[in-house]
Amino acid sequence: MPADEQGKTIEVVNEAGNDTDDLMEDFIAIITSLGARLYGPGRSKRKTEKIVAQLKDNNG
């Protein structure tokens, strides 16, 4: 049964302009979180920045 038949609506709050950008942001968030668990918050940020730079070099 569709949402409108149930009296409900779906509201998109944060539309992604580009699917690739949205996926990249999610990927960076995951890498940052996992890195913080492995290396600690400070070192994780540096490692994440290094990974992001390498990904941008490979895609650009």
C-alpha cells in the first residue's frame, strides 16, 4: 500500500546533487570512524586525509 494511501508523506531533507559525491562522503565517514578505532582520533584524521588525497588522485 503506497504511503499516500496511509496518510503519510516522504520528505527528502538532504538531496545529493551527485551520487558519486554522496557515496564518497559516506566512504570518508566510514574510513574516519574505523581509523579512529584503530589509530586514535588524531592519527586517524591524518590517515584519512592521506587516503582521500590518493582517491582524488586516482579519480582525477
